[in-house]
Amino acid sequence: QPLMQAISWAVMTKISNFRAQNLTNTAWSFATLIVLDEPLLDVIAGASILSIASFIPLELTNLAWSYATLGVNNGPLLNAMSSSA
């Protein structure tokens, strides 16, 4: 897990530079590996909400799948995704 912790820290320090694909790829990667990092997912959710209008359908789908796979219910993110779909 040290590698995933290092990746998480790096993402959180650079999140303001992330675009939709970067956000969804990060969430997808953690979900695929079944690594639940709630602080990271909260940061990804916040950044995603701010830029949700720029997400294409595939990015919305991957983001929803990632949170569902990890069992994370982020209401504000779900609301933003449903209103942009």
C-alpha cells in the first residue's frame, strides 16, 4: 500500500491541474485495485463537481462505476453527475 499512498498524496497536491480524464482515470485505477482511499475520493469528487460540465459520457460512467465499486456514496457528486447527464 505504500505505493498507493504515495500516488494518493501526489494526486491531492496536484488536483487543481487535473482535467476530467485525469480525475476519472485516478478514481478508476483505485477502484480497479479495490483500494478505498476516502480522503482521495473526496478530493476527486470536489474537483469533479467543479468541472462536471466538461465530462464526456464515458468519464461520467467511469466515475460512477469507480465510486459504486468502492461502495462510496457521495451525494453531491451523484447530484452533479445526474444533472449533467
